[in-house]
Amino acid sequence: MTKLEEAIEDICGPDDMPLMADGFDDAVIGMCMKTMVLIYDYEKVIEILMKDEMDRDEAEDFFSFNILGAYMGEKTPLFSIDLRNT
């Protein structure tokens, strides 16, 4: 179990773990306390995808189609854009 998973389990308990986007632990920025859903930083997710030899356009397309477009029920992770940096 990763440190992130341990921290989440401490908050949620072992029976109410939120869904996690595989390979993007470094992009987790928090959790919505109302819904207990993980929140990922959009820019960090794109950076992680670009490490896999994608350019920015390819990473954004992949994200839109394969990650953002994947609904897995109430516990589907959220992806945030930091408006303070725009």
C-alpha cells in the first residue's frame, strides 16, 4: 500500500476508499470532503502523460478521451484547473 493509499484509508476507512486514477498519484491535490472523491491537478496529469513521450496536444487529447470521459460512478475522481495561475 502506498503512502497516499494509507492516508486515504485513514480518512475514509478501508471499506469506503475512493476510486484512484492509475499512475497519477503524484497529481493528487486533495479530496472533496463532502463526496470523499479524490481531486487531481489537471496540469500535473498532463505533465505525467507527457513523460510517456506524448506532446501536449496528444496528452490533452488522451486525457479528454480516456480519463476525463471515463465515468465510473459516484466515486469518479475530479480534475481541477488552478485558476490562480491563468
